[in-house]
Amino acid sequence: MSTVAPDPDVSVVVIVYNDEERLPTAVGSVLEQTLRNVEVIIADDCSTDGSYEVAQKLASAHPGKVRAIRLPENSGGCGEPRNQGVKVARGRYVMFLDSDDTLERNACRNMIEAADRTGADLVSGLCVRVHTDSRHDKRILWYPWLYRGTRTLDSVAELPDLFVFDTLSTNKCYRRDFLLANDLTFPRGIHYEDLLFSAQAYLAAEKITLIPNTVYYWNVVEKTAAKSISNRRNEIRNFADRVEIHRRIDAILDRQGQDELKLRKDIKFLKHDLVLYLRELPFLDNDYRHGFAELARGYVQDFPEAAYAELDRVHAICAQLLLREDWTDLMPAIDTLINRNKISAPLVEHDGRIYWTDRYLDDPEMRAVLDVTTLGYHAKPVDAMFLRNQLTEYTARGGDLVLAGEIVNPLHTIAPDATLAAELEFRARRRSLQTFRFPVATPRHEGDAIAWRAEVPLARRLRPLGIIDDVWDVRLHLTVDGKRTTSRLTVGTVDLEHAQDLPVRPRLTRLMADRVEAQVSAKGHLAFRLIQQGQAARTGRAVVERNLHGGPARAAKGAYRKLRAVRRDLNSGDRKLQVYERMLTRLPVRKGTVVFESHLGKQYSDSPRAIYEELKRRGTPITAIWSYAGERPTGFPEDVELVRRWSWRYLRALAQAEYWIDNQGYPLRLAKRPETTYIQTWHGSALKRMGFDEPTYRMQSEQEQRAYQQALDRFDHFVVRSEHDVRTLARAYRIPEHKLLRTGYPRNDALVRAREGTEAGPEARRIAERLGIDPSRRVLLYAPTFRAHPDGRVRDFEFPFDVERFAARYGDQFTLLVRAHYLNRLTLPPSVAGRVVNVSAEPDITPLMLLADGLITDYSSVMFDYALLQRPIVFYAHDWEEYAEDTRGTYFDLLTEAPGPVPRTEEELFSVLDDLGGVHTRHEARLKEFVDKYGEYDRGDAAAQIVDRFFGPAGEAR
Amino acid sequence: MTERDIIFVANEVDELGGVGRWQAQLAGLLADRGHRVTIAGIAPANHPMDLGENPPFKTVTLYAQRPPGRPRRRRLLGPADPALRRHEAHMRGAADRLTQLFRAARPGAVIIVTQVWAMEWVALADTAGHIVIGMTHESFDTARKSSRFERVKKYYQDVDRLLALTQEDADRWVGEGMNNMGFMPNPLPIVPDTPSPRTEKVVASIGRLSHEKGVDLLLDAWAEAAPKQPGWTLRIYGRGEAEAELRARCTELGLDDSVDFAGQTEDVPGALRASSVFVQSSRGEGFPLVLLEAMACGLPCVAFDCAPGVREIVTHEEDGLLARPGNTTELARHLVRLMSDERLRDAMGEQALSSVRRFDPDAITRRWEELFDFLER
């Protein structure tokens, strides 16, 4: 309709250098844009192949839409071709595209719609890295958290992460006037030109809009071949360019007074940029290391204290050791940096803290850096440790291999007199049916480490298939007094490049591969790869590769996948549910079977356990089945049938049971047949709102609420311990009056009996002995509840008081038992050993309560139970407002109801503890009232009442 | 300005409800600007509404009776299933009529598909090179809980633009891989004239008495708020299946003296002008027109922040107060704040009156025209 061709909305500058094959695809992705009013400028960096001819052909095929320009000489980078492209661009906006990448179809439309709407100088969208050589075109999103939603910034300082992380120039759309007015160009003759250009553009832009749309596909070819030493050296050399670019950016930040951005960038440099190079250091000799350290030191030593303070333990250790050129301690630290679970250093214990090394302990600053107590290494048993295993010898001779190495022995965990045994295991990286094991001569202590050596007849014994299993990983299993720990072999400076490769005889003959060569994995570990050296192997393999993509192979692969899918389907939750409903629940009910479950199978504990034990004590003839969660059950009695939660046997047991007894809920989707009686014991009185009183349940749709109600309606009986429970829990779960069992909690029978002094509790005594509690000291139990982020994620546990100060002040009077909520994890420093004990792993809290002379809690429901003992309770409510204001709300105000002191700070807490006896006398009356109000039915006979009612009175056969 | 042929394709031409009202309003607004507008419905309405004497647009309905649903796909037969093929042939016949309609439109025409069910027919038709704009008239979260979620992703995949109600909803769809998203707010359904004097001690709630509208939550909140502000009345307009249950709940909470079930009203602006505060306690919303109406009457609004559409309309602490979804205590606190502070009511009410003008019908119509031009580029 319009007669004059308007100026294009967008000019896309496509740069190319010797890439004639892929150029048309890149240009095509622009021409096929949903926004039609675009132009392409192909900027050829003086290619020596036919790229420029291809560009000219594209230009003549699309006159007015595609233009081609050529640089007079090769510039060697991406910057100059882009600069030249921008010079001739006519569009209102400019975007950049590399010849090996593509634009998403709607990229231009989405970019300029956002720019026009917000008036932004720069719009940035999501970039997707496509790994073109992976089997399924693996896709990785580029900093997706920056691109969760549309967002407009008046300055990049509002979102430092954008400035710091997304340094690409290609996933962006720039107003052309903006580029020209600010004279924004790429630097020449230096690597990392994007970093500087993007930084300048971000800082110059008066408005930046981010859009969540995918705009750019960055095609990546992952080099499968291992890096050579010279590659690694080159990378270290590039570091000089990187530092130079960063210095230039710093100068601009300094001029603009952008201190916060500079700090964020410093932190990122230490955490990310530096790490890229640190990874290479283990493979290089000390000259290269020294050169790198000098360059790095020259740049990072001026970073402010605040930048180092943001680093996590391992990063900080690496940075400080690098500045000191302490290679001996740095190399293990780098290993842990790359393999985060690995324990790499021998470690030392000093004054009750754990340190990476003992070398700098007289320097207080370094001592703080090297303190790794919070990492919890010292609390791990040897079979839970992933230990550094440094390769010290690699010799290939003929078909045999000699390997030797040293395994780190942190804190002398492996005792000098421990019985040691070891074997090497070769396992294909892609799942295969084969593993090969080789014996290792007896490992022995050698200084701080465990030394080992093995002669491996690799050529004779390793029999790979020949296809699919090209890469083989090596592990070493070390057995220490019967406990096994598995390590990988860290290559370090052992020279694999000049090592001989070995002959190999695949099961599919030598036409698949004839040699195997050693290489280093991305994590720095020894691996082997099959190669084809001889003519026969090379042709043989080529034929196979061709056929792997042919029709019959596709059919075979398809059939295999289908088979796997069928198997997956048969064991899927939906299928199990179907079978449960249609078949299992039609089987006859087995009289006398009772299925027990506590806390979703996590423990053998709580009221279901108390009921079970009462049944057992009476010798009632029932078949008890306990459900457990996780890999293997721990702590369950030996004479009951155990079924794993959600297993077929579990479903069948539930389907045929006469009784279900649990304290939280069997899977919501499992319907209960009418012949089965469900006794819901529940697991605690409520302070926080529950069930249909929780906002999330209240907001559910009718359908969702109906489904939830149905699950709740499965309960035939619901145990309560007070009228408070009736008003809160029973109402919240809509339990009708006739289902209520006003018996009190079976789990609390022991507490009531202990109060009445009729029973001392042999189990409690056994636990006290096992935990090594000094009988002369009083015992305090600290049992806080967990806290959640606003989005519902559980927050990490942190002590709200200084546990070392506690131990120092009260260590001679109290033993503090700390029980974290089961959703939390906790590490104690060794300095408090014997005075503060972590009891989070104890399955049942009741014996711990019996042991304790006093309780410190915050808002945990343990307060309602412990009160039965009539012993002092301290409510350390340091964050009550935050907790009570949280979206759920509470049923009553703890601050006014609490039957004990409510300290709000550490100081207040300690002054309360100074006079625990006084607490008892002052609050005795209130504690009684509290029990009357919240535990009126807990009279010590709950289990007996329940068993009487459902299984007949004691002594009577059913 | 280009005068265009604009064809709406909707489930029905004149179904009573929010979408029907929106469609008739926008069609009228576009017709007023000189565009030639047609509304094509797939099926006749279940509960037809009155489109007026001479609507300024043409209407056509493809089926005389609501067509049967797509037969369930039987795995063994696959696409060869005769029942499936019969159904498709049947659909194709109706789609052919759409094709004729599209082909008869002049270049520059725009097809607006109001709902995804209608899109199933548009997808079978030849759109003759015209711009196709799809719409999803509900929040992302509501769509996600229904079968529409998968159908939106399937049938709207290749339309030129798929419009959500808000930027936030559009972004969520982008996260699902829909890269052709845009958004368009609904226009104000009424012209604000005389605002409420805000002198009556009345809090108003207007909506169907159904689970989704959450009046049960409102009663709980009112039970916390009312004792703190005696003399105020909560007037609940609307009727629906939950009415008896709600009345019983009201009595149980002892609120009969301060709650007034006023039944359905034909005069929404009148009801709003007789109140001083508006409250909405819905469990889910799209782009609630009644909030726009309340603001257009100068009322400060208190609402659960249950959907992007709600926070798009009400700005917390400026022209209303938002509570976390389901937190009745917080909703009650907000109500008490407004009931107890006349100056705050007036300030927020006046602010509402002016800020709601960004949804002025003229402004929204212009945005539509700019979108048409943009999609032609």
C-alpha cells in the first residue's frame, strides 16, 4: 500500500569470518522474522573462503533487504566488523548476529515492541545456548533468572547482576541514535570486546528493558577432545586481555562514581572469572602459575575488603592462597572448588575449630579465611567422605598400566591401625552393563596420606563393547575397617599427553576401536577414551557410525525406547494408583493386619510406635506392617514386616489392611476401602494455623478443596489431647465430633508416667550413655522449629545465639542437646564437643524429653508435650513478630500464654538460664494451667485406651 | 487512520458474562471509529444477553446447536479413528464458512479470536493472509488449572499475537514457550459521572455468590473487622448457589446485624454510590471489571491480591489496599483502616477516580489500533 520503502525498523548486523556454510542460515533467520520491516547487513571480516561471495549472492537475491560489506583486511575479532556494520545501518534499531547463530522468529518484533512501549535505549532478551553436538541438542538458558519477567530499569545500577553477568552484546537491541550519540563502538585488537561494549552501553542507557522472550540461539560446539597443555597455556595468556578490559571498565565506573557496581563486578571477578583460570593451574608448571599469580595479584589485591567478605569459604581460600602463591595448599583447594563435595586437604583442628591448613594460624585474618568448621567435614564418617586422591604415577607399558596415588586423610580420620583394602573400578560414562575391577596392593599410611599402587593389565582385561561406551571413568574404592569410601583420581601435573596409549580389544572387534588413551575429565579426573588408530579400525568405525543413523538402527533404537517407556509407565505413580483402585482394593481384607506409619515413613516413632508397642506388650495377635521412606529403613524393630512407601508391597499392604495407624497422612490420592479402619493419631497441638485455616488451602478452588476433604474424610478416628485441639485441628481438618478420640497422645504416656515418677525410662538411660552425657551435669534440650522463606522454601538453620559462648559459660553446669527440625541440617564446632550434642538424628524425641531437665524452644509444638513433665520451659522468641506475621498466622498469642520466661535476645536468654531453678518455682502454677488447657486428656493411658477399644481389653483374646 | 475489516471469532456472539460484555463493548468502540466489524460465534449462546436494537456490527453464528465435543482419542486407532474423522469433517464444514468470511474481507483486515475454543475452527480455516490476534481472557493461573492450558499452547502457537490481560500474565506464557505474547487490558465498562459521596457507612461487595468469589472468606474477615468499627454495614450484592450456606455462616458468626444480603442489583453504579468502600475477596480473577467500576465511582478498594489483573488495577497504598491471598486477618485490618479513617478513604477514592482513567475506552481503543498497525510492519 505504501509506495516509498520506509526506513527499516531494525538493522541486523551479521558478522562472518570463513563460515560460508552457515551464513545463509543466520541470514535466513532474519529474513523469516515475523517483523517484516528489517534489513540485514553482512559484514565480512575479509574471509579467505567463499563467505563474501555467499554474502553477495544473498544480497542480490534480496535487494533492498540484504547488503554485504567487506573489511579491507582481517581484524581478527568480532568488534570491528560490527562497528563497520553499524556505520552503514539505516534502521531505527540495531541488533548483532554471528554467522553461526540464529535469531528466534519473533525476536525483532518483541524487541522493538518493548523498546517502542517503554522508550528504552536498549532492550535485552533471553539467550539460549544450543549444544549442537550433544545427542538431543541440549539447551542451556543464559542467566535465566535475569529474564523471568518484563522489567524496565532507569539505570543498570538497579540490577547489578545484569551488568555483571550478562555481558553479551548479541541478545540485545539498541536504538541506533543511542549508539551514535554515545559514540558506542567495540574495541579493536583485544579479546573480550563484548565485555567492554556491553558495559559502556549499559552505563550510557537512560532506560533498559528486559524481556523474558527467547531472542537469540547461540550455537555451541562442545569440544569433546580434551584440552592440551598448550590450550591451557593460551588461556592463561588471554587472562592479560581480560584484566585489561576490566581495568577499562573500572575507569568508567570510577568516573561515574558507580561504587556498588564496581563492588559487584569485583565479587563476580573473584567468584567466576578467576575460577576459569584457576581450573587450569593444576596442569601447569610453576612458571606459568607464577606468571598468572602476578597478573592476578596486580589486579585483585586492590579489591575492597567487602568483595572478599562476600566469597564463600572455598573461593576465599583459593583467592588468598593464590595471592600468597602457596601452591601446595592451593591445588587441593582448587580441587574442592571444582568438586564441591570433595575433602581435599588434611585439615587441622586448633582450639576447637577446623582449619584448611595450619600454615597461617598466627595471622588472625588468614585464620578467619581458613576456618572451615561450618562446612562440617569433621562430623562426617569416612564412608560419607569424598576424598581427594592425587595421582602420583602413570606408566603405560605394552598393555599394562601402573597407577599410584595418595588419598588425603583429613583429621586422621583413617586411624593408623585401621584395616585397609582397595580396588580400582573402570566404568563406562554412558550407562552400560559392564564394570571392570582391578585389585590394588594394600594401601598404607604415608605421612598425612594413604598411599596406594596398582598394576592394571588393562589391555587384557578391559573389554568395552566398542560403541556407546567410548569413555571410561576410573574410581578407587578404599575400605577402612569395613566402611567404603570412593574417590576419583585427580590427574594434576602427571603428564598424560606424552603417555603411550594402550591396545584394547572391544567385544565388537577391533573394527570399532583399537587403542585406548588417557585423558582428563572436566572435573580434573583420570578417564580413558577409545580411539581408532589403525586403518581397519578407522574404516570400520566410519561404517558403523553411518549405519547408526540408518533405518534399521533407528527402528532398533525406537523399539528400545518404547520398551523403556512401557517399563517407566508400569511403575509410574498414576499406573500404581490405577492398579491400587481397580485391583488391589478388591482383594480380601486380611484380618488383624495393621499398617503403621510415622511422619510419612521417615521414622519409627511417635504415637503409632506407642500403640504398636502397647500391642506387642500385651501380645495381641496382630500382623504389624511398618512403612518406611528412603533407601533403607533405619531404627525399625526387626520382627515386623517392612514395606517401602509407594512400593507395590506398600500399596498391597494398605489395600488389604484391617487398620491404618499413622500420624500425618497416607498418600492423599490413595482411597481407603470402607472395611479398613483409619486411626489418625496426629503429631502435635497447633500454634500455627493448619489445614483449612491455612490461607493456601482456603484459596483453593472448590475442586481442589473437595479432593483434600476426601483425603481427610478417610480418617475414621482422630486423636486429640485437649479441647484446644478440638477447636483448632478438628475444625481445620473438618473432623466431625463422632470421630474424635479424646484419649490424649499415646506417645505422651511415657511423659505422664515420668512426671508421676512411676518409670525412669531405660531407653532414655541407654541414649544418655550412647551420647556420652555426663551424669553430673543437668541436661537442657534445645528444640527450635524451622522457618520458611516467603515462597515456602525452608530456610537454613542458624543458631540464634552463640553456641560457643553458651558452652563457655554453661559447659560445667549443663549439657545442651540440640535437636534441629527434621527439615533442617546442623553442624557443631568441635570446640563445644561434650557440652553441646547434636541429637537431630535421634528418631524419637520422647526419650530426649525424659532426659532433659529443662527445655528451650521457640514455637515448636514440642512445648505442649514437654509441659506434661512440669519441668521449666524457656521460650526463646527472638523473632516472634516475624513468625506470627507470616502468611499463616497463629491460633493464640504465645507472648501472653507462654508458661515460662520469654527472652528475646541472647543476653536475656543467658540471664534466664543463670537462674533455672527460679524459673521453675515462678512458673509452676502457670505450667499446670497450660497443661490443663492444652493437654487435659494426656493422662498416661492413651495407648491402653486405644488398644482396649479397637483390639479388645488387655488379657482378652480377640 | 486505516479503516479496517475486523472480524471477532468467539465461542458465542452474545453469551451473558464478562467476556460477552467486553466483546460487545470493544466491537462497538471499533465500529464507532469507522471500522467494519463482524462477530462470528461458533455456537448459539446458552444465556443470551441483549445487544441492543441496532448493534453497530454484523453477527453470524456457525452452528444452529452447540456442536458435540471432540471424541476421546482412542490409542489403538490413532488418527484413523472414524469417530475422530467424522468429527473433523463436521468441523471443517463450519470452518469453511469462516474461510469465506475471511476471504471476503479486504486487505488489512484483522481477525480477533476471543477464546481458544473458537480458535480450533480458525485453525482449520484459511485466514487469507490477514492478521490473526488470539486472546486469553483469564489469568495464567486460572488457565493452568484447566484444559485450556494445553489448548492455548497448541492452537495459539502461530497466531501473530496472543494477548493476555496483563504484562505479568503474558510473561508467564512466555515462560511456557509462547513467544508471540502481548497484553491488552479491558476498557472501563462504564463512563464515570457522579462519584460516590462516600458518606454512607457501607462496605460493598458485588459478585456471584459462588466459591470462586470467596464471600465465605469475606465473612470471616468481617467477623474480625466489624467489632472494631460498630455502625458499619457490609452489603453483599449478588446471588448464587452458595447463598444459603453463606447466610447460615453469617448467622453462625453472629454477624446478622452488620451484614446485609442485598440480592442481585441491576444498578451497579447506584449500589456503588451508596457505599464508601469496596471489597473483593475472590479466590481467582482475570481482569475484574467490577473493580474498575468501583474505582470509577470513586471508591477505595480492598482486595485479595489473587491475580495479576487485580494488582494491575489497584495500586496498593495509593488507590486501594491489597491483602495476601487468603489472609483474612490482613483483609480485616485493611477494612478497619479505611472504615476508621475518613481522610484516607477520600484520598484513596479520589486517587482511584483519576488512576482508573488509564482504562478509558478511548485510550484502549487507540491501543488496539496501534497494535493493528504494528503487526502490519
